Amino acid sequence: MSSNLDQLYRQVIMDHYKNPRNKGFIEDNALTINMNNPTCGDRIQLTLKVEDGKIESAKFDGEGCSISLASASMMTQAVKGLPVEDAVKLAKIFYDMMLGNDYDDESYDLGDIEALSGVSKFPARIKCATLAWKAMEQGVGKDEEEEE
Amino acid sequence: MSANEWRKLFPILDQEVNGKPLVYLDSAATSQKPIQVIEALDKYYKEYNSNVHRGVHTLGTRATDGYEGAREKVRRFIGAKSTQEIIFTRGTTTAINTVARSYGMANLSEGDEIVITPMEHHSNIIPWQQVAKTTGATLKYIPLQPDGTIDLVDVENTVTEHTKIVSVMQVSNVLGTINPIKEIAAIAHKNGAVMVVDGAQSAPHMKVDVQDLDCDFFAFSAHKMCGPTGIGVLYGKKALLNKMDPVEFGGEMIDFVGLQESTWKELPWKFEGGTPIIAGAIGLGAAIDFLEQVGLDNVLKHEHVLAEYAMERLSELDGVTIFGPKERAGLVTFNLDDVHPHDVATVLDSEGIAVRAGHHCAQPLMKWLDVTATARASFYLYNTEDDIDAFLKGLTTAKEYFGHVF
């Protein structure tokens, strides 16, 4: 097997896939975002609780491949407790990582997310990894619109 | 000639992908092109590229002859009565949309029915949804049998005297089901409906005779049958096409243009507004020449052998679900237990094996199968049993790989 493949499917990714963190639905007064990847049928439902410009909690449910579900699990962990603007910055850092660009690994604790850096070698799978992040961005964007 | 010799005529197949010999098992998405087709396109652009049906110069005449010559090849290929019944389109999608927009919008109203099946490709669902929305007609579905086939009793029960259009794919791009088009067309006609056939997955693989099928419209794409992308065909019975209005207006399709009103050319040109897909048609003509040289009966026989072999080998693996009936066209749609089809496809790709993973532009069918996505290996005349052996080896690797990491 190629080492690229081992980089793509690292143990920590498989762990998030098999034992997703923050799986579920936030009941009370949360932002709900449904997003599809129309090219492959992956689906995510993300619920975000934002209070005073801060993401208090994030939960997801959905169907998809190991990369999309593991990425969703990692994203919910990473953004929990972050101010919205930091979560959006973190999304940009993640997109840089996916595109194989140099990325800022100092401003935030990237934790498990860095395990996904191997996805950049598989262009067809980048959309799988970014789905949950796009949903998060849309959610906090909605929140800002509502406040305006 | 055998598959091994046919294969040599496809330059793209002679390469390595990710360090492994390419095994191309995605021909239902698009087929590869033989050297004859590539050279026909090359020759057109190098020697006689010119606009058609206008001007008097020599290149224009050669281009027109090439373009209209391709139309005659298509006519012969599907057994149409006249080249007036052969309209070049961008592909199957545009062909079906032309019928929906021209025939559907003009002839349907509230109380009328359009009948399709849940196995259709999106391109044979959405145009009819749009017709139903605009005209107030009802879109009905013929239920499927548990193995993904159509029972004619269900067709009889679904098609009624209110049905104006029945539209069904001849071969399913997911299940591989070969549908009884001739019998369905007879039921449609008995009820006064027209029969539309999505031939995208049949025309490349089996002899089609539109008169034997007695369908009113038949749509297919060149790129799935060794031809270039961007061109397809709408066949329609002349009596119907004559009564239909064009859907695109502009150059090439007009007879006389006044300040307030215009008139159209005769068939088939009234449906071909704008500079047509000249190179594409010439490429399609070359693809038809190639397929007739190989023999469509040989293509069908060869794919039947491959599909049987693939099913047999797949049944040796544990934890494989195969979708679709036993009797099938040259493709196998499947899932591995506990491994998402995208992950299967990525592991296979790392072994140089190209398969499709996803919903295959058939979301209603995915829902019917109760899955979100599947993987599909599809075969064509250039595939061999060696390809299937490589595919099975790749699947075993995928199973071991994910078995190991979990």
C-alpha cells in the first residue's frame, strides 16, 4: 500500500470516524445547517449554539465517507468555545491545509485536525473534508445576518 | 478481433496511474476513445474545419459533407427511416430536455400524466418534474420489483388513458437492468401516450433499432460510445417532430427572418440553432464506424461474459452487497460492509483502478435502495478478465486495509 494512503487514513481519523465526537443534535434554540455534497451524496446536519459571539457547542449528524465524518467530528471539537471570528479563521487555515498550501499552525491548537493534512494529496477527497467546515461557516454567517 | 486487440486501439489505456497499470472500470460514466476517433477529430481541425450549410467555399462543403454524413451514419446505426429524424444535441440530457420543453410543455395540461420509473437518471426525472410543475400534469412512477426490474403488470397499472408521456431508460446506469422497452412502448401507445427512451446506457452496448422498439423519441450520447463529449442525438418520429416547435432560436435554424416574425428550416435543422457541433458529429460518425467494425453483438456478448465473471468473483468475497438483477448489462454496483464507497474508490485508485463512487445521478434510486452511495465498476469492449482480477485484488486490499485500521 502506498504511504500516501496511510497518510490519508491515519489512525486518529479512523478513530473519529468510528467514534465520532459531538454526534447528535442541539435541541434548544440552536442554529441548524443542512449541507450536501451534491457530487457524492454526503450529507451533514450541523447544530451550533452561539452565545455572545462565541460557539458554546457544536453537534453534527450525517452520512458520508470516513473523511467527511471524521472531519466533522474534529471540527466540532475544534470550534467549541471559540469566538465566531476565530472559528472562521480556523476554517481558512483548514482550507489552506487542504489545498496543500503553507498554513498557520501557531495561532491555534490544531490538535487532531492536522491528521487530515494527508487529504491534500487526494484532490477528489478535499470536498469531503471541507463539508463540515463550510456548514459551520454558513451557520455563523447566518447568525451574523440575524444580528444585523 | 478479441478484447486484447481492441484494447490496443485505445491509447489512453496504455499508461500507469499511481505507479500501477491503469484499469479503467468507469465506462458507464464516459468511455475511452479509440485512435480512429481521435484521428478523425484531428483531421477535421487540421484539414477542413469550416462552418456548415453556408458559404460556397471548398472547406465549407467538406465540413457540411462530414457533418451530414455523420447524420446518415447515426440514422443507419439506430435504424431510423430518415435523416430528418436525427437531431444532433449536446447529449442525452439536452435531447430529453428538448422533448420535455417542446413536446411536453405544448401538449400537457392539468389532469394529464407523465409516467417514469424510480431507476431513472436525474436527466430523465427533472425535465419531467419541470413539465409537471408548469403544466399542472402529474408525474407518476412505475414501481420496481425487489430485484430492480420492471414488471409489465405494474406498467399496465400505472399507465392510464390520462398518460401523455412515458419515459424510461433502456439500461440502468446503476442496476444494470435491461428494461423491456418494446413492451412498455406498446402499453404507452395503447393508452395514447408517446414513448421516450433514455438510451445513454444502451446505444453504446447493444444493437438498437428504433423501429423495432417503436419508440417515439430516443436519446443518447456520443461520449459513452467511443465518441467525443459534447454531442448526442435525439431521434424522433417525423410526424411528431414536424408538429413540434424549436426550443432554441437563432442562426442555422431559420428559413426566413423578418422584423416581427420568422419561419424555420425543415427537419432536422429547425432544432439545431447556432453553429452546430461539427467536429463532435464527425467524431461520433467515426465512433459508429468503429463500433460497427467491432460489431455490437460482439460488444454485448463480451460485456455479458465480463459481468458474469465479475459477479462470480465478487461472490467469493465476504461482506459484499451487489445491487440489481442477476441478468444485467456490463456493470456491477456494490458496497463493501463497513467501508464507505468513496473510501473503496480511493483505495482502488491508489492501485490504478478507476471506479465510480457516489449516487450516480440517481438519488431517487439510492433512496429506493436505502443507501446514500454505492460503488460501481462498469465494463466496455476494451476490458478483460485481467481487469476484473485486478479489481478483485484491489477490493481485497481495501477490505484488509480498513479491517486493519479499524
